[in-house]
Amino acid sequence: MSRRDKINYYLDIAQSVLERGTCIRRNFGAIIVKDDEIVSTGYVGAPRGRANCSDLGYCTREKLNIPRGERYELCRSVHAEANAIISASRSHMLGATLYLVGMDYKTKELVPDASACSMCKRLIINSGISTVIVRNTQDKYTTINVNSWVDDDESLDAKLGY
């Protein structure tokens, strides 16, 4: 049996984490790793104590045909990246890597060109995380230097979506 490379190993764990998600549109799983130790995990879900979309049986953004990457104030959920950051201390995030996997709820296919939304990008920048690795296929991924989000500030160009 061949040994799985470390990046895909962590992405596999993030993919397992997304299975706890309660979004009926897209689920994401995130894990933060520093010095080869998992610091925290996060998945998409409503704030503690509130009803999840999976419990309600509908997604407000989907009902309104809102495109991906827009109008997150209408979303009931806290994103996977945000939940992982909330669960970790800043000292454990400084210089860490966040692994992110997205999956379409209905098709069970990986989300093509997945990325953190603009709000999660800001949280990741402020948390001190230095690298984000996003799964594209079961074996391929994109590595992002978080400083590139500082240098290429999409909020100055009013870019929508992700």
C-alpha cells in the first residue's frame, strides 16, 4: 500500500469534516494545521442553538437565486473557515496552514474553483494563517499564500463572488 502524501492526507481530513455540515447548498470543511498538528476544525453550520438549513429544509439564498459568493448576510450559516478560526487560539494560528474542501450538497461533487469568501479571507488574514490549500480534485490542490490576498485586495475592485 502506498502512503498518502501529507497535503492530501490533511485535505482528506477536511473532506471528512465537511460531512458534519448542515448547508443544503454547499458544504465546506476546514482544518488548521501548525507544526504537523491539527489545531482546529470547522464546517458550515448555523450558529449554536439556531436551526440549520438542513433542519428547516430550505436555503434562503437558494430560494432567492443568489449566486455563489454574494449576499452572505442572508446565509444562516457560519463558514467552515470561520468556525475553525473561532475554535483556535491566535498563537496556534500564526504561520499555520488552513486546508479547505468544498462539496456540492446535491451532486456530492467537489466545488470547482473553491475559495474562501471575502469575509473569510479577512478572518484568515487577521488570524495569522500563512497558507491556504484548497482541494480541486481527490489528488490535486491549489496552494495560496495568504499575503497575496493582502496585496490583491479584491474589495478595492468591488469584485463579487469567489
